[in-house]
Amino acid sequence: MGALNILYDSDSYCVAEFAGSAGIELVDKLGRRSGFLEGQVAARFRHNMARLCSSDPGEEAVDEFLCRYEALLTNSLHLSAHALNPHRF
């Protein structure tokens, strides 16, 4: 698997892609959920995100856009002790 590229990161959301993959990982940090978008959904997401970002939106506008995809975030996230305090180990 290729390198992980963070496309967007805020207090509420993270959007990432793996190099060489056509899919997008969308993480709702506050809701502790994630989903992997692929195929036509990922293509539409990329197109709409690029169009939104071409207008230089603020974080609030991008987060509002991302919340439209929350129904697709079906994977629960569980944080490990290391993720909570990476300097502990």
C-alpha cells in the first residue's frame, strides 16, 4: 500500500487518500466514524471538493460540505492509548 496523503484536516474531519488508490477515506473525528469512498462516489466527491476549494472556502464551509457524506460513514473508530498519548510509549 502506498503513502497516506492528507487532503484536508480540521478539528471535525480528516480526508485522506492512499497513493495509487482511487478511493478516499473520510473521517468524522467528533462522531468517531469513517468511511471509504470509491468508484463513482469518490469521483463525484473529488470533483465537488475541487470545485469548492477553487473558491478558497473557510474551514466552516468545507466542514459543512463534508457533513453531507456522514450517512456513508459506517465504520466506528476506536482510539488506542497510544493514539491518545503518543509520548507515553
